[in-house]
Amino acid sequence: MILAKAPIDKIIRKAGAERVGEGAIMAMAEYLEDFGISVAKEAAALAKHAGRKTIRAEDITLALERI
């Protein structure tokens, strides 16, 4: 797991949960990591297409629109 448990717990609580189980944290972390990797891959492809090695904020924004 790449993401720390505490921030995942905070996200779920911010959504309205009073208590958060360990399994919920792990499931959310796995989903967020998979989604983040997908966005990053798309953003990397966009940057490469533009002739850049650096991923910029606009690459992330465009990647989110395409996913």
C-alpha cells in the first residue's frame, strides 16, 4: 500500500462516517491507488505526446477528463 492509512480514514470521515473499519480503509486505499496510477499513466502519455518528460497540472486535468 502506497497511501498512508490516516489520510484515507480522514477522507472517509469527511464524507460523513463516524467510525471506519480497517477493511474499509484498505479497500479505499487500493481503489485510490489504482485510480491514481491510471490517471498518472494517461498524464504521462499526454506529456510524452507533447514532447515533454515532465507531467504538468494540465496533463493531470486532461487525463481526468479522458478517464
